[in-house]
Amino acid sequence: MNAIDTAIRAAAASITLAGITKSYDADTVVIPPMDVELKAGEFTVVLGPSGCGKSTLLQMIAGLERVSGGRILIGGREVQDLEPKHRGCAMVFQNYALYPHMTVGENMTYSLKVAGMPKAERVERVAAVAKMLGLSGYLHRKPGQLSGGQRQRVAIGRAIVREPGVLLFDEPLSNLDAQLRHDMRVELAELHRRIGATSVFVTHDQVEAMTLADRILILNKGRIEQFDTPKAIYHSPASVFVAKFIGAPPMNILPVTGDGSVLRLSDGQVVAEVSLSGSFQLGIRPEDIAMEGRVGDPAVKASLRFREDLGSHSILAADLADSVVRVATPFGADPADALHLTLIFPKSRLHLFDAATGRAIPGAFRAH
Ligand SMILES: Nc1ncnc2c1ncn2[C@@H]1O[C@H](COP(=O)(O)OP(=O)(O)O)[C@@H](O)[C@H]1O
Ligand SMILES: [Mg+2]
């Protein structure tokens, strides 16, 4: 720990969104009223498909977009009418937004200079942050003379030198290639562990969400589908939307009908013995489908369509009733030649959703 770590940890502020909404006109409500509490020091990932309102939400917190209604509190202070620079937030953008004509050092020191910090203090602060981010040897270079990963690190450095109460990230890794993206993700996780800044990180990448977040806020057309830990989101998705957004491949969703004693697929095969009646959507993750040797759960017949061998495991795609199901099998465990698969859906791994609303029906497979 050095002075800058301690200062950032101390500055970390809670965020309260109290009924904030955004609409551009009466017909385009981008964010319906939303209530969210983010704890000081918490790393929140806002996850959702393109166009669902993630950037809008972040920009309302930063003050780059006005709210159409509601209140925003940062560290208990109402900020929705304040200028961005008075909110104590710093933002990291996807395209870095560095000043190309300034050196790395000048980019990082600029906001401190504008804020009137004495030079000696500025130099010391920038040196500490540069060291933290492995940029000490690059302070005299221009952004054009850096790799993508280094530029992104400068953008992060420029945000944290101000010791902000809140760090906001808008898809900061999207412009990097796959390997660098992975490395930067790990660096960001380590940085967060070190400085403990309250962070809101927007992405459409579920892997970034699962690996970085204390809690994931999943947005669908501006509405919160679920706001919970990565574990809870993976194991207990609150809706079909969430179930299909998380996991690679995502959860299989199959229409089923219950007659009070069993659940049947659309072709009549029994997938589970359970006393439920009505139409549902049944969810099971590819890695939870068993292929043999399990007693107690019914087996269904599926026909193999194709397999992808990923080395550590294979993904089988099979026709089942009117759907294609994906099954993940460990290396060496998949039946290499079998066209006809016997699949078992262990009851403890099943998820049930309302056929009409897509909302989860918790506990459907317990107590039966
Ligand atoms: N200035 C604007 N006027 C009207 N609609 C806008 C404006 N800015 C954004 N939107 C709409 O708001 C929605 C959410 O956009 P955005 O927050 O950028 O989504 P995301 O970051 O999740 O991809 C989109 O449907 C977009 O078209
Ligand atoms: Mg966006």
C-alpha cells in the first residue's frame, strides 16, 4: 500500500440511483424509473446487449447526460444537477480519448493542473500512478507511440490520479484483441483489489462481467432483469433473458408441458418427473446435461447434429424435440461416433420459467 492506494480507498463513495429515468421524447423511454444502491468500494458490471441503455446509465451518473427524472446520490450527496467535474467521478472510455499532442505524463497530469494542484504534488502523484500501472518508462512518449494496452492503461491512470470517489468504465476493453483483452481484464481485477475504488463497468461481454464483478446488473431495454453476484446470476437466473445471456454456450431453453406428474417435451418425451401442470420453459446448462449412468432421472433420445472439439471439452449440438440442445462433455467423455444420444437432465440442475413472462419459478424442482 502506498499513499495513492490509501487515498483512493478512502475516497470510494456509495452510489444511489433513486427512480432515475431517461427519455428523449414521449415515445423513446430509454431507461424507465430505476432504483439501485451500489456500495462504496463495490465493483458493479452493467451487462446487456447493444442498445439496452448501458452507456446512457453511465453518462447520467457521470453527468454527461441529464436525467429526465429521479435523483442520483454519490457518497450521500445529491449530484444530478451538478456539473460532471463536481461529481467526483472519473471515466474511462472505449476509445481512450487521450490528447494525442500531449505526452503520457501530460495526459495524466492535465486534470490535476486544471484543478490547480501545485506542480511538485502533481509530479509525485503521476509518478505513483504510473508506477502502479507499469507506465514509468513511458511518461515522455505520445499516445501514438504506445500499444493499445498501454494507451488503455494511460486512460485508466488519467482517471485514477484524481483519486475519484467513483470510477466509470464504458466498454474499455472492446478495442483490444483477445489476448490483450484477457490480460487487461486480469490487470483491472488486480488494480481493483489494490485500490478498492467504487467502480461501474459497462460491457456486453459476459466473461468480463462474470470475472470482474462483485455484482452484475443485467439490463434489458433499460430495465433491470437481475442484480446479483456472478454466482447467483449463473446458478439462479431470474429470467430466460438472463439464462440465455450468461454461459458459453448459454443455457438451453426448451418448451415443456406439465400434466401434474411429468414434464414433457413437444415430441412427448418425458424430461422430468414432477407434479407441475401447465406450459413452461425448461432451462438446463450444456455442462449440466448427463449422458449416461445416472439412475432416477428419465432419459431422452436426441440425434447428434454436429460436434465442436475444443480440446479441454467438446460441445455437442443435438436435435431434441423441436429444439437444438447443446451439451458440454469433458475431454474424452463424448461418444465420438454415436449419432443417437441418450441425454439425462438431472432434476437438481433444472430451471423452470413461466412460458409467457419468462420469469423464473424458484424452487419448482425442490419439495416434489
Ligand atoms: N440522443 C439520443 N436521442 C434518441 N435516442 C437516443 C439518443 N442517445 C441514445 N439513444 C437511444 O438510447 C438507447 C440506449 O443507448 P445506449 O445507452 O447507447 O445503449 P448501449 O450503451 O447499451 O449500447 C438506444 O436505443 C439509442 O438509440
Ligand atoms: Mg454503449
